[in-house]
Amino acid sequence: MEKLIKLVPYYKVITRLGAIVLLLTLAFAPLGVMATDITDYSTNLGVSEENLDTQITNIIQWALGFLALVAVVMIIYGGFTWLTAAGNEERVEQAKKVISAAIIGLIIILLAWAIVWFVAQGVNDAAGGSGDG
């Protein structure tokens, strides 16, 4: 009897794991049936039918656009810091550093965008695409 009492926590764990496995099995069982359907879900869900390289290019260009926005905000922040420095040389130097770093970042972002655009054009031309990359 003592051996059974010592095993009770293990039975609880095994029972819980079994219940989780059973629930997951029942939850994912319909996926196998749905995989046999040949309905075009991309049009129903509004997913584009673009090529993978075009989608990756769009994601990279979106990210670079976001980073450019951050750089512009940093330039504005540096300008605001400079304007509100009130003659404090430390704050003026800090503002100059922020503005110069943001401008350098913006130049790097623009160069990265140009590289992505040229690479996408090259991949698209090599694949025989329409050149929209």
C-alpha cells in the first residue's frame, strides 16, 4: 500500500500528460482531412500569390523603410535637443552626435535599399520575371 501511495504523484503526471496528448491528437486530427482538399485557400484568405523572392524583397524594403523612419525621428530628436540646450555645450555636443549618427544611419539604410533593389532585379531577371522586383 505504501508503494502505491508513493506512486500517486507519478500517476497524476502520467494522467495529465495522457490528457494533453489526447486533446492535441483530437485538435490536430482534422488537419489531415483538410490537407486533402484542393481548394485554393490563398484567394479566400487574401494571401498574395507572389513569388518568394518578391515577398522577401517586400519584407526587407518594409523593414528598411521603418528604419529610415527611425533615423528621421532621431534627426528630429537631435534637433530638438540642440534647440533646447540653452547654451549647454554638453547637450549641444550630444545633439550633434545624435544627428550625425542618424544621418550616417540614413545613408547606410539608403545604400542597403539600393543593394536590395539591384539584387532583386538581378534575381528577377535571371528567373525570367517581369522586372517588378
